[in-house]
Amino acid sequence: MLAWSVLEYGKSMGSELPHALEAIRWSTDYFLKATTIPGVVFAQVGDADADHNCWQRPKDMDTPRTAFAVSEKAPGSKVSAEIAAALAAASMVFKAFGDRGYAILLYQRASKDELLWAAAWLHKATKSAVYWNYVLHNIINFKPYIEFGMSEFGWDSKHAGINVLVSKYVVNNSLDSTPFLSYANNFVCNVLPESPTNNVRYSPGSNPLNMSYMVGYGNKFPQRIHHRGSSLPSMDQHPQHIECKGGTPYFLSKNPNLNLLIGAVVGGPDIKDQFDDDRIDASKSEPTTYVNAPLVGLLAYFKSHP
């Protein structure tokens, strides 16, 4: 998602572009290391129950991170395809912004996997008919899920993203837009029923609570976000290891977080515009990557289109 943001609106990011490229490269370097053996993807799987049972700084966390080798004999298409899509998207970013050698490396590694989400990105990066045909032949298999997933695009539901990504291509190239464009239009109308600018203005403070949902922006913003590194003492303040339950008092505390995570956007209020600013309520107070990454491109767009 961050690569998609930069690909679409990188030229509007000004001095923030190098930071965005650095963040993308941090992730793609990791993916390259995880795919060094042809035909194998190394992936770690966390235990959500164990993670949620502990409250530790990232460097202190010792809950299970079991490593698996995904291959033809031990398949794991979801993680493989996600990596392929990310590498393909990032390859276009680095090609557009001056690191062609790194872009080629990312594309070469990405082309090893080709499920639907990955195929859509690989086609965008390469214009290869192989990937386009894969999308056309397989989209029908996802029809029930696409039709019932119009209003959401997230880490475990990519159908709306596929339709938006592909729609731009078919419209620009005068191709048959069925079924992509109608699904993409329905998704956009669901999430932006009135105005896209209203949604953007809401997060910084144009809302019933007059509250910014971006940490550090404005005079009133979330103080108790659901974020381990932000809520626990820094290594300078507390160099000792924090055990599983050692951070619980900080988690339950009503005090503001010890470290400001400047720029982080939280999940936000409920349907009635109420926000309790409580780190225990992760759905409202957690600054997830899938919320923040697309916002980078959105803000860049409105910066250049005031």
C-alpha cells in the first residue's frame, strides 16, 4: 500500500519522498532475504493469543515466531503472493524514482509467484499478457467474495484493491471493463458516499470532537494509543528486559503514552463519532500500517490539489 501511494503521488511528496522510499526499501530488503532460495519463501508466523497476552517493547518480545519454509511441497500461496505483489509494486516505485538496478532485482524476485493480487501487480509492472490472462481467467472464481466485500479493503481482503487497480488499466486502454469497473465504482461509493475531502479533513480535526486522529498534529490528539513502543519506557529510560507481564501496568495505565509516535493515525471513533482514547480498545486506538500507508498518498494528493 505504501508503494502504491508513492507510485501514484510520489511527485507530490516533496521532501517526504526519500523517507517513503526508505520505508519501502526496509521492507523489500527483508523480503529479498526471505526469498534467496529459488522456489522457497521463508516466513514467520506469530501467535496472536500469545502476543495479546503480553505487553512488551518490540525488542523484548519473546512470544513464538515460528519459521516455515514455503515451497511447492509445503505450499503457502497467501504469503507468497503477498510478497510477490509487494515486490512488484515496489519495483515500479524504484524504477520511477531512480534506482533501476534495485527495481530489476525486485521484479525478478516477484515474478516467481502469480496469484490474483500478485498477478494484478505483476501485470501493472510488466504489461505481460501472461499475468493479464491469469487475472481474467481467475477473477470469476472470486465473484461471490468480491460482491460481498464491496465496502472493505484491508490486509485480509484484497478484492476491492484488485478491482481498483485493474479498472484504471482497462479504462486507460479501452478494454472491456467487466466486471472490474462496476465493482470498483461500488467500493468507492461505499467508502466515499459524499466527498473524499470530507474524509481527509475528518482525521486532522474537522469532526464533532474537534480532535485530530493523527498523533502530534494539532492541540488535541490521541494520548494513549495501542502501541507497545509508544506506551512503554524507552531503552534509555529502562535498559533492562521487560518480561511478558512486565508491561501490563503501562498497558492498563490511564496516563498518556511515554513516547509520542508523531504522525501515526489511529483507527478512529465509532459510528457515533465517539472516541475514548483508551489503549485497551485496539480497534479505535491502534495505528495500523494498513491505515497509515494509503493515507500517505492521499495526503500527498490533496497537498498538490488544495
